[in-house]
Amino acid sequence: MSRNGYGPQTQPPKYLNDFSKALAVEVRILLEEVGKLRDERRALQYEIAELMQMKTKHGAGGEFAPDWRPKAPEAPPPPVIEAPPPAPTPAPPAWRVVHKRPERKPRMIKAPPPAPTPAPAPPPPKPELPAWAQWRPNPLLAPTPVPAALAMSPARPVRSGLFGPSTPPPK
């Protein structure tokens, strides 16, 4: 049984049925009014479009009032005697003076510093030793010991990938 007292087989109270019927009637009436208003709006828009089309046809430059009518001929205006134009001002000359640069003195080439002496070549390997024993590490590249705090870090650093942190491995 449901919370409100009536289950799936029982009918809702009569006042709910009456209210929903009255509401449905009101909604239907309002929808009809909205449909009528929409149709009236479309009809008015159509009439406005027709009036604008008629205005363009009968207005200036339209279909029924073309611009081909000849204009009334006008008498030509009397010629105006113009004063001679003033003499044009001369343009600045296009010639420009280019000053020649003084020649540069050749630079004194300094002697390159003396080249560092190459490190002495390692002694040739002894033929009686195996190949792995002939290798000598570079003394300039001595490995440094790792501090104990860094060597034994209990927590792994959290890596955030492209889609967030990585998924832990399955157990």
C-alpha cells in the first residue's frame, strides 16, 4: 500500500477528478485562443507584406511608375568667366644628397688563445687481461651517494595524468 492511502487499484478522490476535468477544459479553451491569435498575426503579416509590395510597384522607380519619362529641358546656364588659376607652387626637388660613409679601418685580428693541452692518453690495454677489465671509468664523473632521506621515501609522489590521478592497481 502506498503512503497516501490509495494503492494502484483504488480510484483517486472525486474532487481531484473534477478539478482535472475543469483544468483540461480551461487549457483547451486557452489553446484555441492562442491558435486564433497566431492565425490573426500571420494574416496581418501577410497583409503588411502585400501593402509593402504594392508600395514598391507604384512608388518611384517601381513597375507602374518607371523613370523613363523625359525631363523638361532646361536652358543652359550662362558661361561663367573664370579667373586664371594661380600659379602652382613648385614641388620640392626629388634629388637627395647621400653622404658617403667613411671607410672602416680593418680590425686587428687577435691571436687565438693557446689550445689546452689534451689529456694524456690512457696506457694501452694489457693483452693478457679480459676485455671487461680493460675499461677505466672517467675520474671526472664520479657518482655521488644518494642521501638516505631520499633513498628511502615511504610515500610515492602523486602523479596526475591527463585524466586525473592514476587508478590504483587491483588487489
